[in-house]
Amino acid sequence: MREKVIAAARKLGYRPSASARALRGVRSGLIGVFHFGRDKDVESRRLYQIIQAIHAKGYQPLAMPMADQVMRLSRNDEISACTVMLDANIEGLVLSGFADDFDLAQLKRFQEVHIPIVSITGIKLPGIPFFGADRCQAMYQLTRHAILQGRRKLIYLHRWASGLTDLVQNTAFAAVEGFQQAARDHGLSFEQAIPYIKPPSDQSGLFSYGAGEQAFAEVWESGGRPDAVLCYDDGWALGVYGYCQRHGIRIPDDVAVIGYENQRLGNYLFPRLTTASLPYENIASGALDYLTRALKEQPLSSEDRIVLSPCTLEVRESCGARKPL
């Protein structure tokens, strides 16, 4: 009889109900992932490492794409996505590259039923452990590298953090701090190392490329004329490349260009882009280790923790080589 029931279930395509299993106390073995951002290859790499880390802990991922710079979900879509996760009886939730326009009230639905949450990159939210790259360290090293190449007039193009700036705490402007600290440590004045903080406009073009181009154009056309420009990410750097090529500005002879994130496109630009590579494997592993320990109710620190992993410099031709390191 058992064999007949199993055969019939297979023929009919029967799937066990996650909701029914939850009612009788059966664990789902699922870790939910809300993945924000899909327009950059580094975001795909981040999701891959999160999924690998989930598998390594003996769980299965339930990943759901959320908003990016092309597609904006409606509030109803956000509510539906959270409902699907809750109905699936996920045991934990990972926020991958959390976006700044997501309805925070939806996260409270998970917290109210005691589903632990961790955030990987993106922005830092109060009460949710954050695991990311040490952007301050990365920008310090990139700035130091530019200075040691003989660059003495630096601009850092930084994206205004988000509409949730009051919640971001101490991660949004970490790169600005790293840039300024490196400049101070190497004897540059504020006038020689200026952070240019700009919110990308809706008319700034495709993704971050247009934002980077627009920000650099404003700096260059105002007469600032830096000999090195460090960028919020590689997308912004690509926008700088476009402006330079259209206006006869030579890279790196007239201006060095440095990015962040190590998108694949940077290795195919001419000259190739100097940048910083993010340690997504370490970040994802640390976040899932914390999350699974929380699921097992092991004693965890009650502090609102931030865990940052160091980045690796990818030194290429865009910054020049005026002096040896």
C-alpha cells in the first residue's frame, strides 16, 4: 500500500505542504535569501557564495530576487515576497545587498516570529548583524597607492548613501573616512584630497555609469582638475572613463582612475582598472556561521554586531606607475 501511495504521488506531482509540515513542528531546512541588485557581476558572485555557504551548513536556499537599479518592486510585491518566505517556513533570512528603499515594516514580520536575520553588504540596519567588506580599509589602501604613485591632488567620488541614512549607522561613509585618513597620514591637506559626495540623479544615465560620469564632469569642469580620481565603485569609474575618452583626457597620464568592487569589466578596459576585490566567500561564510548558531540557540553576543573583512587590491594600469611602491 505504501508503494502504491508513493507511486500515485509521483504520478500526480504531489509536493508536501510546507505550511502543513510547519503545523506539526517539522523543520523546513530552508534559509531564505532576499537578493537585492542584479545589474553587476559582483552581485551574482555574492549570491553564489551565499548559496554555497548555506549548502555547507546543511540547509537549502530559498532565494528571491528583489529590486535593483532597473526593476523597482511595488510595495505589494514586497509584501508578497515576504509572505512566500513565511509560508515556506524558512528558518533564517539573509539580506543580500539590502536596498535602501525596501519597506522595513516587512522585516518586522520575520522578527515577530523569531526568525533570525543577517545582512550581507548593502546597508547596516539596527538590530540586524551586518557582514561586509571593510570599505574603510579598502579605500585607505587605494588612496595610499595613488599617493605613492606621485598623485597629489585627489578627488573621491562618493554616492550619497540612501534614504535611510539615519539608520545606516557607521557603514555608509566608511570609504570617505578611509580616503581622508590615508590623505592625512601621507601629508595631504583637505584641499589636496577632497571627497565629492553626490546623490545620483534619475537623469544620470544607465545604472551607476551615468552617475560617475556626471559627478566627474562637475568636478573637472569646475576647474578642480585632480590628478587622481577614486570612485564609489567600478561602475562610477566606467562613467569617468567615458567622460575622459570623449574629452581627450588621458588615463593615467592626465588623471589616474581607481574603482572598487573588482567588476569583471574593469579588466577589459584600456587601460585596465585598478580596484579592490571583495572577499565574498569569507563574508558569506561568517554570516551563515552566525545565523546557524542562532538557529541552534547557542549563546551569542547581544551586541549589534558589524563584522568586516579586508579587501584585496587589484593593481592595474589605470593608476600609472610614477613611483615604485
